Amino acid sequence: MLNLQLSKKAQKFLSSLPPKQQKQLAIKIMELRQKGHGADSALLKGSSWYRVDFGEYRIIYTIEGEEVLVVPLVGKRNDDDVYKKLRRL
């Protein structure tokens, strides 16, 4: 199982969601920790980041080495705000 490194921005976004969505996204992140890249993961063009969609949300992540799952951003899928924030990192 990969170690998890969740950014403060991702934590803040997750804590702002209703409990049902928090739980669903936490389960998806735990699946990524256990399996690494899922079948529904896609590499972002021109980047080393991956994205996975879950319902109306998008999780941006990468795996460093073979040990650490890094999740800098979680956001709504239907607006480009996640990608704007990712460019600022």
C-alpha cells in the first residue's frame, strides 16, 4: 500500500463537502493507495500528473517512486478551476 500525501488544499476542499461525498472520495483515494493507477486514470497532457474522475469530482494525483501517492488537488469536474489551480503549483 502506498503512503498518502494529501495537500492542505485537497484537505480543505474535501472538508467543505457533504459527508456522503467526503466518504465516496475517501474510498476512491484509498483504492488508489492500494492499487496505484486505476483503469479509469488518465495522464494529463504535457504533465506528470494523473487524473481520475469520480462522479462530479476530479482527483489530481501522481505516484512518487513506488511508495507515495501525492494528491495536490481535488475539485469539481465540470469546471476548469482544478486545472487553473494545478498550473499554479
